[in-house]
Amino acid sequence: MTAALETRIAAEIAARREALIALTQDLIRIPTLNPPGRNYRAICDYLAARLEAAGFTVELIRAEGALGDSDVHPRWNLVARTEGTRPGDCVHFNSHHDVVEVGHGWSRDPFGAEIEDGRIYGRGACDMKGGLAASVIAAEAFLAACPDFAGAIEISATADEESGGFGGVAYLAEQGRFDPERVQHVIIPEPLHKDRICLGHRGVWWAEIETKGRIAHGSMPFLGDCAVRHMGAVLAEMEATLFPLLATRRTEMPVVPEGAKQSTLNINAIHGGAAEPDDDYTGLPAPCVPDRCRITIDRRYLIEEDLSEVKREVTGMLERIKTARPSFDYEIRDLFDVRPTMTDRDAPIVRTTAAAIEKVLGREAAFVVSPGTYDQKHIDRIGRLKNCIAYGPGVLDLAHQPDEWVGIADMEDSARVMALVLAELLAA
Ligand SMILES: [Zn+2]
């Protein structure tokens, strides 16, 4: 890349500061809440108009029949592509357009996109409408600075990342849209911070464990068998043996934050006995011995661990309890799993982005791995594309929090980094 092109790109990004702010605000003001998956079509239509004006060919793709798709809440995705003047690589920016529920504790309108002290506030500001806006501005700035480029640029806005991505990137990957013959470089502008490159994520295994009991009158518990007490034994065994064991396992992956450099397990939920009464129910509960109790576990595992071993560890623990505890019976059901993934530090997208970060910020890029998964899992496994990273503005810790915000200067810097990546890979 020539110094002249670098200067032109910096100027084009600077000239788009107001456009970047307005775009981010517009995106935040479309409340794409997931669940249940609201306004997906509206945000795709908005982006379609924007990107068509910038010269992209736009397709809106509904993930018909995918997990979560329905006529009431259809799973709409957008894929936009613009071709250069000659053959070359395709650089793809993938952002999810859904946001999580608002939750409590906001001091501002979660969909108002208010600006204060250089920050834009709102649900999805950081995760990840700020990143989506930065990638659109980066592409527009690059196209203005370098209309004669090789290859292609793609921008996608996809559904349901927050609920697994099956109606979004997984669906597109199944349609061949991330095949290495079609797309060679992928950046996912998740909020990992403007000076960090996220190479991948730990693995996940979700399962449901159910303990069995027998219902009886609560005044004569000896006539039944309490499933909640059996689950108590499971939890006690986890505390005594499993959690301490997981804490000893450390990974070589650069996972952040520090606490996630080990294997972890969360108990997402516990349900047992009588169902919780409705809010308007004013009576007392009925006395029954619970005949079943369920927990959902969320086990995050390391690239050094093996999924079948991870599962055996839990079933082995349950079997041990079974031999020691009279009438203990259980069932375990797999819900979901994702293998860990980590892009090579020498991969072209990693090296190019690291160099661009150094140019824009004047310091070396940091390499991180995410504690949780994101859509890279589908690009990696279904799309078979390994040259993929997450890179975008925003502070990861703010994601899903009340008063979520994204910094305007951070968005500008990352947009410049992304535009320089385009220049390096496509302007040759
Ligand atoms: Zn996200």
C-alpha cells in the first residue's frame, strides 16, 4: 500500500465521522431484540438501502426452517457484495444485527442512542451495532479512496448470534456462503477493543441433568423419593471434586479475562418440584415430594481438552453418586456443543490486521481468545474457513449490561484499521 493511499483513507474516514455517528444511532434505534427476534426485516431493509447506494449488490435471505424461524419472527439476513475491477480475494465483514433483552438498571433510553462525552448509548451499541457501523464506513471510505481495486468486499448482517446463530451465520454457511473459494478473509467486528485481535474461542458443552424421584404427600416424605435431595447430592459432589479439578486445568490459549484461562462450569438453571406460581397467584403451594429436578450445565472447555473426555468426567461423577447413594437415578441429555477454535497467528487476516492496528494506534496489537463462542464457530466448522478473526470497537465487558455504550473515537479508529486491511489485501 502506498503512503498516498493511506493518507486518502485516513481523510475519507475522518470525513465520515458524522455519518458514522448517524449510522450507529439509526441501527440502535431499530430494536432487534432476541429473543424473540424482532425487526430483523426492518434492519436488513435499512442496511440494504444504505449499501445499495454505496454500490453493493444486496441479497436478503430468510433462514427458512432454521431453528427460531417462524412467520411471526422470520430470521432475515443481509449479504451485500461489491466487485472490484479485476479478480482477487474477497474480504467479508460479518456482524450480527440482533441484540439481547434490555434488562434492568438503565439510566437512559435503551433505544434512544443518546450521545454524551463521545459515547453513544443503547442496547447493542457495543455488541455490536457500533462494529457493524464501523465496517460499513470502512468499506465506503475504502471504495472512495480506491475505486480501482482487486477482488471483492462483502458485508453481512446476520440474525440470532445471541441465540446460537442457527438462523444466521450457520444458515448462510450451510448455503456455501463462507466456502473458501468464495470468501478468503473474514472479520467479525465484535467488541473486542480496537487494539486487540480475537483469534477464536473456547469450546462449549451444554447438557441437562435430571434426577428422578417419586411424588408423595409432603407430610410423609418417606413414602416418596425427593428428586431435589438427589440433585443436592450432585451439587455437593460438583463442589467437592469437579470444580476444584476444573480450576487446575489451564490453557495455552490467550483467553481473556484471566479467569477464563481455565476450564469452567456454570449451572445455568435449576428447576425442581412444583412449578413456580404465576405472579398473580396469591395462594399457598401444595405439599408434594418433588419427583424430578433438573439443572442445565454450561461447561466451557479448552483447546487442550477433548469433548468426549469432558462428557465422561460428568457422567463418571453421576455414576459414582449412583453407586454410593440408594435409589439415585438420573438422565443426562446433550443440548449443544461447539469445538474450540483458534486461527493461526500467521494467517493473512491476522498479520494484516495486526499491521494496520500498529499503523493507526502506534502500538502493537494484542492477541486474545474469547471466553464464549460467537459466529466464528459456524464459519470455521460449516464454512471450513480458517482465515477468520473477531476485531471491532467497544469494551467487551459492557456487552449485555445496562447503559451499554460505544466510544465514537474507538469506532473511528477501528474503521480506519478495517479500511487499511482492505487496502492491504485488495489494493495490490
Ligand atoms: Zn455480539
